[in-house]
Amino acid sequence: MAGSELFGRHDDLAQLAEFLDGVRQGGGARLICGEPGVGKSALMTAAMEFALADGMRVLRASGSEFEADVSYSGLHQLLLPAHAALDRLPPGSREALSVALGFGVGTPPDVLLVCNAALLLVTELTADEPVLLVVDDVHWLDRASAVVLGFIARRLAGVRAGLLASTRAGSVSFLDLRGLSEHAVGPLDDEAAGRLVDARHPQLPARVRRRLLDLAQGNPLALMELPATLLGSVRRTETQPEVVPLSDRLQAIFAARLTGLPEATRRVLLLATFEGAGDVRVLRAALPDQSSLADLAPAERAQLVRVDDATARIAFRHPLIRSAIVAMSTHEERRTAHVALAGALVDDEERRAWHLAAAAVGPDEAVAELLEEAAHRVMRRGDGFAAVAALVRAAELSATSAGRGRRLAEAAYIGAEASGTIDDAKILLTDARRAAPDSAGSLHAANATAFLMINGDGDVNTAHRLLAGAIETGDHGYRADDPALVEAMHTLLLLCWYGSTPEYWEPFFAMLRRIRPRPPDVLALASDSFADPVRTGKAALGRIDAVLRTLTENEDPTRIMRIGTASVYLDRLGDSREASWRLIEHGRNGGAPRRHLGALMHLCLDDFLTGRWDEAEELAAEGQRTCDTSGFSFFAWYFRYNRAILAAGRGRFDEAYALADEITHWALPRGVAAAALFAQHPRVLAAMGQGDYDAAFGHAAAMSPPGVLASHVPHCTWVMFDLVEAAVRTGRTAEARVHVQAMRDADVAGLSPRLALLQAGAEALVLDDDESVTRVEALLADAATRRWLYDGTRVRLALGERLRRTRSPVEARPHLLAARDGFAALAAEPWLDRVEGELRACGHRPAPRQRGDLTALTAQELQIAELAASGLTNKQIAERLYLSHRTVGAHLYRIFPKLGVTSRAALRDALSPPAAGKTAR
């Protein structure tokens, strides 16, 4: 039976057997942790034997401290035996996983795509038999592989696959432990330790046996390996050996055993240690002409390594053996091994670059360039952490101080702008300046400095002047293919937007016009659509569709985020929703927090406009937490803004005003005028909801005065309807009319169907003609405007109010009823109260809905409604019903108006049967 020779591990083996039973039934993930030598690997091996005996397929890998910087090296090792099964995946998933693992060539895939492809592969394998993934030493696993395994671990429910991982107690790893139950392995008790010693060393003298038990402290590996040392020590000196840390003693023991091996054997073992994956084919290619894998035989006979013939893998008996091999090797032996492995990995450019870097004995510009290229490749996959590591090593190998400074500056920029390592970025930037004092003027250094400045206590004006000056004096020649120039221009665009005045934008556009042969597509698009869309947005309309189409084929997180930014004021964020969700999942699984935050921003905006307010509240809270924990404090204002407009819309007025004040107090001293202007929006909505139309007019006019759509204040289009309505309600008819005329002159209706609806709605408020009513009714009936639930419902209410007063309550009623359903779906209480007042004025007396009359709901809608009424969140409901939380939100969006309720709390009453003795009327 598997595990029968493991003394004192009956309970551990029983728990593992129970875990495997659960895997066969419906998946699971477990982490085994304990001190070095405590028996983690032995338990993992026993679990593998259990699994194999029970008809499961086992895939195994182990983390290697010598490959921890090589993206996907652990995943490659794990999935290599399942390489043939890649053909069973859909083309997109197959290509993504093949490229990530180095089996094929192509555009570096997004991490989330790799995660989904790996999960799909495991799921496909379970169609034949249950699958167990076994990963030793996850504390040495590379970050990219750890992200994928963490992703898989949280999605194994119902899959008939399991993940069993091991790690040293107290170690830190990149693996997200959520979803993994922990199994702690402790030392053997005295009775089990004694039985193990007696079984392995029956002739041990009693005195040595007692000393062994005292020194080993229940550690199984020490109990097996220390006797030879103790016996030798007794024979040599008859004194007790020096007491040193247990792991050091064990490593010394392994080193002593390695000393007796032939030199050729130790050479192969050193290669296997640095290769990391145990791939026999790579080792065979790396061996010098006079050597062969037959030289490994003495190590196999000494039970230091084992070779699995079925998988062509070499595995070390214990990680300390690898440490001992490296510790006893010479510098030249290590260098030779790395050079040999680099020669064997000609098709794996990233691993080859790292081996050449390890072999370098001094500055080597050729290797530095290889590492720099590797950094750019992994950055396109969204792995900013690996990119920074590669650039730092490239800087160390740079042949000139200028090259060193440039690479450190780029590492600082990536660390600050993408990966979230803000403190490390500051150190890297300081090092860059020390390496080359003039590197402070380089674009990467200036870019990093500007970003760190606004994310700290600096102001936008200073950051803008610094970066604009660096671009103007740079030696880039305004070439469109210069990546540092393009990154700097994107950062400068944001700084100009934060400043929100034409003075900020003038130098930006002057430099943009100098880029040759033309600015890159997304930069050009954002320059037209994001800076001042009222005046330049139409120039972007002819290009945005082509750029949006690239989202389906592009997995570059930075490009996805920037396309979203370019889409905001053309109301095209809906086209990038799926790509934004990929970035969010990527961020939740350890990806770059800056891209995570950008995607959250875009989804919050789209959710507000389209009525997904529950989801928007959840994502805004997530964004706030991410800002607080990732070092990106600057962007917290944006999520306060989203929280504030949602609070205002739902009648939590004090919360809305408080959040708006927080934004203003933070923004004004830093010169972030855009944030201060944004803070007026929730004030406008709160005042409108309270019926304080005079205050609403003042707040809207502070963003953009009547008759003006303020220059380079693109968000003024989001309050133009509010300004007109507030002006009409406060008798400011002239102001309302000039603002409508400004909207017409700018033809904001031509920018998007939503803005066309708002312009038509504003016209209907101020123009005394049937044509304006007909026009707005036609737009409300148009499918292109139906997704804008919030604005469409606001316009319906305003139109219904006007029709009731000027024409006929009968004509007003359909619009008011539709508005009531819309506001109910949003749980927008103040607006719902207002529309119900209008309905009463129309003479409409809706009969109370009969409790228990739930025939309008589907079976799934009823189930979701009941769970929501019980107090569960969308996420909790999704987990229980195996749905996405977005699907749950969409169902609730339809359920509320069907039941005539406006809140989750009201669901309880709607779903409750009538009280005994009462008749529903």
C-alpha cells in the first residue's frame, strides 16, 4: 500500500486519502506546509501513489530557486506530459497556452487567457480520468506559473481535478492561497521517531541513538541522514558534533555524499539543478561531447536523484541536495553549466537570456540587450514584476553608465506606472541617476519621476512641466517607433487631462504634430476623443471602430486600458467590457494593479450609465481597496467619484456630498482640476434628487457655464441635461435656451446615441413645439439608445412631466410608467418618488401587487430573488448557483421592475405570502 513505510503519518495519510476522494467527486486544492525535511515530499509521493492506484492521472512539477525569474517555467514542467492534449483545445486557447509554454511562436498572450487555457486543458484531461496536479516547493515557483495555479485552484469545484502543493513553513510565495485548504505537517512524535530509527538503523548504539533523537527533533530526513555523521564523529573524536541549524547540518551531510561522486556525475547534477525542470532532453543537449546521461548512474544508485522513464524527468530526492550541489561547485563550474544550458535553449529566448546573464563575469552588452528584449516580451504579457527583474539585471550587465541608467530608469517607470512597486521604483530611479547623472533627463526617468510625483505629494503642474521639458529636449527625433516617446506622450496626455485647461494641452498637441510618420493609432485616437471631444471628437469617429476591433486579437493590458480611455467620451466603453473584465481578473490573480484599476474605472463608468448600479458599487469599492493596498493612492479619487454619483442617485445624499468634499479637498492643493470638476457631478445629482434645483444649477454651471461647453472639460457633457433642467425649474429660461443652443452648435448629438438623446431631451424642455417631442420619442424608441438606462429614464421622466402639463396625462402616462420601471431597476429612490408623484397627478392608481403572485419570474429569477432577499450579495449568490456575479446582477436588473420593488430589502415583502386572515388587494 502507498505510504506504508511512513512512520507516524497515519492521520496525514488518511487526510490525503479523503482529499483525493473529494477530488474524484468534484475537485479540490490543498497546500502541505512544514519545515525542511519534515516529510512533505514523502507525503506528496504517497498521495501520488494513492492517486495512480485509484486510476487518476498525475502531473507533477517542482519550483526551482534557479528558475524563479523565468515566466511559466513551472507551468511548462507541469503540463509538458500533457502536450499532446493541446490539440483538444479551441484554437485561441491552444495558441495562447502553446506560446506561453514555449511550444509555439506567436504574440505573447494575456495572462488571463493563459489561465483560462490551462484550466480548460485540465478540464479536458478529466474527460478521460480524474487529474491530480502535484507541485512541490511552490515558494520557488515563478510568479507567472503561480498566478495560473492560483487561478486554477479557485476553479476546481466540480471539475474532478485536484491541486496538491507543498511549501516550507514561513516561506513567502507568489501563489495566492485563497482556495487552498492548508495541511500542516509537524515533526514525528517520540514513538514514531524511534520506530523510524530502529527500522533504518537497527544496529545503532544506544548512546548514538539517544543523541540522534535529541538532534533530529522528530525531523524524518534528519533521522535518516544524521546517523552516518554521528557515527563518524564518535569514531573520530568521541565528542559530540557541533550543534548547527538542522537544515545546515542536512545540507552538509548531502555535500559529504556528493563529494564521493565522480566529477562527471557532479557536472550532470549541476546542470540538472540549474535547468530546474528536470527535462532530460535539455540536459542531453547541454552535456559536453565527452559526457552522457550515463554519468548520472552513481547519483541514482546513491538515491540522490531518480529518473522517471515515462516522463523523461529527473527529480532530486530533496531540495537541499540541489543547494548542496551549488554550494560545493566552483565559480567556473557554475558559469560553464549556465553557458551549456543557454546553448541548449536556443528556442526559449527568455530562459536562454537568464542563463547567459548568470554566466556573465562582467559587463556584457549583448546579454543585456537579450534581457532587455525579454523584459519587453513579458511586459506585453502583463508581467510587470518579471519585466522589472529582467531590466535590473540588464542594467547590471550594461557596458556603459548611460545604458545602465537608461535600463534602470525604464525599470523604475514600469515599477511606478504598471507593477505597483512604488517604493522599489523610487530606489531604482535614484540608482539610475547615480549610474548616469544625465539619465534624469531621459524620457523613462522623467516619466517615472512624473508618475511618482503625482502619486505622492507633488502637483500636476510641476509634473507636466518636467515631462514636457524632457520630451522637448529628448534625442528621440519624434520617431513614432520610439517606445519611450510614446509612453511619455501617453503620460503627458493624462497630466493635461488632470489639469483641464487649454494651457496644459498646447505643448502636448505641438509635440504630437511633430511625431513622424504619424502618431500611433491609440495615442492619436485619445488625443481627439479624450482631450476635448466637444470640438475634436468627430475626428475620432471614423477611426474608433478599427481600433476597437483590435481588442479581440490583442492581449496587451496597456493597450486595452488605453483603448478604453479613448472610448469614454464617445460612449463606446461597452465595446471594451469583455477586455476590461480580462484585466480585472488578471489583476485579481496577481497582475499589474495599474491596469486592474484602469479597467475598474471604465467598467464603473459604463455600469453607471447602463444601469448596472449594484455591480458599479462593488467595483468602486474594489477599486478603492486596490488603491489603498497597491500604492496607487492617486487614483482613489476616481473611485470616490463613482461611489458619490451612485450614492446621489440612490438617495444617500449625505454620503454623496461627503465623498465630493473629500475629492475637492484632496484635488485642489495638487492642481488636479479634473477631479475637482468631477466632484461637482455628484453634487448636481444629489441636489436634483433633493429637489434643490437652484443648488443643482450652481454646481452644474461650475463645471461649464450656461451657453458654454467648456474647453477641455469633456465631462461637462455629462451634466449638460442637468443644467438645462435645473435652469428651467428655477425660471432661468434664457440660460436654458443658450445652453441648448451651445449643444446644437457643437452638435454633441453627433458624438453618440446617448448624447443625441440628452440633446433631444434638453430641446424638449425648452422648445415649445411638437417637433422636439416627436424627436425625443423617436430616440427613446431606438434600440441604439436603450442601453443607456439612467439617462434614458431621466429623459422619459422629463418628457412625461412636460406632456402632463402641456398636452395630456394620457400621453404622459406610458413615459412615466416606463420611467418608474427604470428607476425601480436602479433602486434610485428619490427619482422613483418623483415619478410616482407624477403618476398620481395623472390620476394613475396602480393596484397593489398581490403577494405571492410571482408568475412573471422564471424559475432561475425566482431562485435569485429569494437568495437576494435573504441578504446574500451578488457574489455570494453567484458562487452558490455557479453563475458569474455579472449574470446575477443582470437578473436582478429584470426582477425588480417585474415585482414592482426598488431595493433588495423590499424583495422580502414581495416574496412573502400575505399574512393570515388578510386579503391582498
